[in-house]
Amino acid sequence: MAQAVRRYTKRFIVFCNILAGILFLLGAYGYWFNPEKYWFMGLLTLGNFYLLLLLIGFFFFWLLAKPKMVFISLAAIVLAWSPLKQLVKLRVSNGFDLKKEKSQLRVMSWNIEHFEIAAHKKHPEKKQQMLQLVNAYHPDVACFQEMVGNENNPEAINYLPDIAATLQMPYYFYAYNPKLNYDKNHQFGIIIFSKYPFIKKEMLSRNPNNYNSIFQYVDIAASRDTVRIFNLHLQSLQFSDEDRRYLDEPSIDNENNFKKSRTILSKFRTGFAKRRVQSMHVREEMNKSPYPLIVCGDFNDVPNSFAYQHIGKGLQNGFAEAGTGIGRTYSHIAPTLRIDNIFADKRFVIHQFTRDGKKISDHFPIVADLELK
């Protein structure tokens, strides 16, 4: 009897190991699948890092129990090696040198969460902390998402000429849908600040012409070269504070769990589908560029997703080339969410990359130093 129990237990563990390997591979190559049809693959891409940890756990278990079975986990990890290199970077960090060569272009991307405008009356210091953080890095170009601002009213809390002066970046291009006002004094959009003048600037939008369907680009004359810089904010999951609390600490109320899970899964499904369409629109415009490209933004999706791979095809990712660790950029839900990116044309050398860990916004800012070969 005991022998039969051991035999069936072993078979069950082998089955679980194989299943984990299959799910891991599907998540690693989730970008192969159309998110509009196979939206559940997006959940596997989000959970890919945890499946990797599970496979590593199985590896050490078999190493002690039956060494020849370690090949199950090893085979899955080896087969997923290419996308895995985008997910985790096992390299020693040399820190980030705030000084840079004049020939280099320092680019920052940050979802600034409205510059904390909702908390401004009680906590005006938060906005100042964010501006000070930006100035500490002295970026040549800063791409911000979830920007709430006003170009015309000097009494507005986020009056853009004042912010541009504070950041010592006199040139800016604010892209927003005028139908989506934040309040009477502020719009809601995305913005590019620059120390270099704009040769061209363009806002692009497709149906349904909502906030997340808008993206922008500018052409700047950096040193002796012209560079096209895209700034985008792909479809967010639109999680409420209640959704985030539930994901952090699920309740033990079964009825509430069912309702909340359905709501959250619906938001995931919508997000995966919309980001596919938006990323195709972005890529279409990228392909028209006569200049070397830099693409910044909040992708709201992980490295093995369709959106990341479609936009990043043929480009270098700042984190993958010069970052270290997991590179988390979103402070909620899970410690593995690297959803903000700086991509660069292969004609650039990426000298250094960093993610600032100060939790001022719900996203962490990322910075890269680039130089055209």
C-alpha cells in the first residue's frame, strides 16, 4: 500500500512539473498569440516569472529525490532562453553615473501619476519631490505619461511653462484629447520635455480617440543628428483602489471573490486586446520614420507580451542592454511588473540604464544614456 502511494505521488509530482513547464513556455512565448483571441495567454505572460520560480523549485526537489528528472525543468528553461533574457538580467550593477559625455543623449520615461495634483492642497511637497528627482538626473529629454497640465492659465497648479522652467527644458509638446479634461483648469494627456528644439512634432490618434489611443512623437536635433522620439501610454487596466486592495489581500468572502475576480479578469481581457491594436498603430508610424528611433512609455504590459515584442522588434531595450535584476517599474500588484520601457534604434549605443527606486508615483522612473554610433 505504501509503495503504491509513493508511486502515485511521484507520478502526480511529475505531472505537475510537466504542466508547470508547459504553462511556462506558453507564457514565455505568449507574444506569438493574438491577444484578442487568446487573451488568457496574457495571464501566463504576467505569471511567467512565478512559473520560472516553480520550475527552479522542482529542479532542486528532483536533484535530491531523483536527479534524472531535473531535465523536465531544464528543458523548459532552455527552450525559453531567448524571451527569458528579456525578463531577468543577472549582471552586477555598476551604479549610474550622473555625469555623461556631451555626445550622449540622456532620456527619462516616467508615468508621473498626474504630478500628485489630487494631493496638492494637503501635500504640495510631493510635486516638488518629483520635480527634484527629475532635475537630479538632468535628462535631455523627458517623456511623461498621465500628465495633467495647462498651457494657458498661469493660475493652474500644473502650469506647463512653469514646469518647463523648473526642469530647465524650455521645449515641450503636450498631447491630449480636449474632450477628456481632468478639471476646468487641466487636461489629461502625455508630454515630452526637451533641452533641444523640435524640428517636428506630431500627435496621433485612432478610433475610439480616447486617452490611451493617443500617442506622440517629436524630431529633435541632438548634437549633429536628428532623432525621432515616441512617447506612448498603452491601454491601462483601469484598476480601482478597491481592485488593487483585493489583488494584494483577497477577501475570504466567496461571493465577493467571485464577483471581484470576474471584474478583474474582464479588465485584463480588455487591456490585452486594446494594447494589441494600439501597438500595431504605433508600429505603423514607427516604420515611417526617416531618423533613428527612441520609443518611451508606459506599455502596461510585460516583456513577453505582444505589445512589447511588436513595438520593440528590431530595437534595443534599455533595461535588457544595461539594466540588472528584474527591473520592476510598477509599485502595485506584483514585484515583477516591468511595464515601462525605453527602446532605442540599434544605431545607438546604450551606455547605462537605471530605475530610480524612490516611491513618489505609482511608477518608478527609468533613465538611459544613448549615443549614436
